[in-house]
Amino acid sequence: MISIGVRLAAVEPRIAAAVLFAGSYVPRSIVEEARRVSIPLLVLLQWDDRWNDRGMALDLFDALGSTEKTLHANTGGHTGVPAFEGDDVDRFFRRHLG
């Protein structure tokens, strides 16, 4: 759930970078907390996810306070994240944690 990831990224100093999957309802309080997130972020969004609101996910991405944030949007449903995103996630973590 992206709300838990945002909350942790905002309050847990041991988290240095995060990958978030934009795929759940986002309460207004989490959008406000997102402004406090300052770590590097990679957000994965499935464009055709019928179970999750794309507009809400984009609003959350806009609210994230990080100066280094990237959004990867792919066609497909909730479970259709392309395998190549794993390579990008790996590069992201190597860059920020390696």
C-alpha cells in the first residue's frame, strides 16, 4: 500500500531511498505527509489499473516533496508491471544505496 510507504519515508530516517507502487486509495492526510518526503523516489504506476485511481496517484506524485523523484508509467493492469522495471529498480537502488 503506497500510503504506508509514504508515511514511512516521511518519518523513518533510516530509509535513504524508496520505490513505491502507485496502486491504492490515498487519504488526504497521506498527501499532506507526502510533502515531507525528501528521499529519492521511484514510483511505478500501471496506467490501466482499474482498481486504482490514476488521477489520485498522479496527485500524490506531485505532492511528494523529494527533489529527486521519477515516475514510470506502463500500460497494463494492476499485476502487469513489466519485467524490465526490475532492472530499473535495481539501478535506482544501486545509485542511491550502493
